[in-house]
Amino acid sequence: MMKKVLMSWLLVFSGLFAVPAMAAEDPYQLVDQVAQRTFDRLKQEQGEISSNPEHLRILVREEMLPAVDVRFSAFRVIGNQLNKTTEAQREEFVKAFSDYLVVTYADALAAYKEQTVKIGTGSVTAEDKLATVPVTVFEPNKPEIKLEFKLRKNSRTGEWKVFDMIAEGISLLSAKQSELSGLIRQKGIDAVSRQLQELTNKPVTPLETAQ
């Protein structure tokens, strides 16, 4: 159960901090501001979310997806199979992966129950391209969860965005790459794209109670 909760929060936070950049020059401030903004909206819209969990998809698309580096993440997931795909296949996979992220993040956000977070502090220089932001998740009567967010600086735009998260030695990006790149090798990228699209049709279900 604890691993289930942990993985749900891995998915929550990997999406929470990938929203339109506000303090893009400072990854620590960016994470702090986005966390506050997202949790505020979750609290304010609980009534609507309770009556219609699908509303979480709207929240994800409006607050998270616009600044998610979906292409970077999707290509990392494809892994060493990337050079064996065509441009059209890659574009279709990116689209399917984007839709899959919306459903995944919506499921994770459905597990929200008044949790609070503490964002670590730090600083970066103009030359830094990578940063790690520590985050602690608090929930009444449950052990705290310590996470680390990996951010990368876009060399062209100068914006910082989350590309990975680690908790208890678990890398979300590596886990998804291991899961989906294996399927791509076995079934081909077209089949995996179709499989991801099929998953987008399921209703939003909190990850803590899924299965």
C-alpha cells in the first residue's frame, strides 16, 4: 500500500511542477510557486471534482500539460529504439504519450486529501543546466514522503522544467522507460501508441484505490 501511495505521489508531483513557467530562471522558486498554485486550485475545486472526477483532466490540461516537455520525455521513453522509428511514428507516439500523461496525472490528483508540501531551497548559477529540488510531502497520520525533483534548463529558451523525480531510489522516468521501451521492442511503436490511446478512454480513478 505504501508503495502504491508513493507512486501515486510521484505521478502527482511530476505533473504539478510542469506548468507554464513563472519563475523560470530559478528552479527552486518555480517548484515552490507551482506547488502552491496547484494545491490552491485543488482545494478550491474539490466540490466540482467530487461530483465529476473528469474535471481533473481539464485541470491537468490547463495547469500542467502546456509546459511539460512531452517530446523530450517521450523520446527518452522510446530509448534506443528511437532511430528505428519514422518521423510520423514518433509524432504519433508523442501525441499518444501526451494524452496518456493527462490521464495518469488526473488519476494521481484524484488521490488528493489535504496533503501539504515543503519545498527545499537552493540556488543555481547562470552556467548550471541541471538542478535538484528536494520536496517533503506531509499527510496526517502517515509517514512523510521525501522526493527529489530533477530539472533541466532549456538551452534555447532558458526555462527550467522538471524531467524526472526520485523517491526511495525510484526514478519515474527510468521506470516508464523500462516499462514502455520493452513493449516497443516487443510489439512495435505503432502498437504501443494504440495501447496508450486506449488507456485515455478509461474514467479517472484515484491511484490509491485502483486495481
